[in-house]
Amino acid sequence: MNPIEITLQALDAAERAIPSGQPIYMLNLLRYRAQARYEDGFDAAPCSGREAFHERYRPAFRRLAAGKPIAPMFSGPILASLVGSPSERWDEAALNEYGDFATFRSIVDTETYRREVAPHRHAALEDFRLFALAKAM
């Protein structure tokens, strides 16, 4: 299994843990490959991991999510690590707000996402973390 895959087990566990009907924030930590690495048979021109993510994955994700309650809150480079393992390195972080967890799941738990969107994320990323957050202010 790909270590950056969003699994059915992870989606089920999150769905049990997250109160339904409440907005959630998805925190993404991204480490790009120098060169995107597509699976055999996936037709894509060579590019960097960063290009695959920003120019292929994000537009494909936005097309699939069109009309759903999603708002990008932040996306930018990570400049320095103040606390953490010296071997842990992230290139960018992104924070997106979803109307609820069901909205997020309705996008990523589809055959269209797995076939047309996820291959770009898999090719682009060397490592990835995804956290579901609640607003508690």
C-alpha cells in the first residue's frame, strides 16, 4: 500500500471520531518528489512533484469538488521547523475548510477521485500527512 494513500479504514475511523454536520479543517503537510513518479500506464508528461501537485492535482480536485462547501484557508511554503525531528522535512502546508467531514469524504471516496485525481497526488508527493481539525476558538 502507498504510505500517502487515503484508505477506507482511515476514512471510516475519522467518520466515527468527527461529529457530523460540523465544519472541519483539513491540514495537509506536503513533501514533494524532485520528479513526479506516475504509475505505469498513466499518461502524463514528465514534470516536478511540485508541478504535478499544483498544476494537475489541485485543478483536478477542484473540478471534482465544484459546488461543494469548501474554502481554501491557507497554502504556503514551510520556512523553518522550530520543534520536531531534524529528519522531518515538509515543503508546504495547506489548510482547507469543509462544510463537514461528509463533504470531504464525498470527494475522496469516489472512483473518479481514485482514477483521475489521486494519481497526481501520488506522483507528486514523497511524503504526506493529513489531519482533520475542529475549530475550537
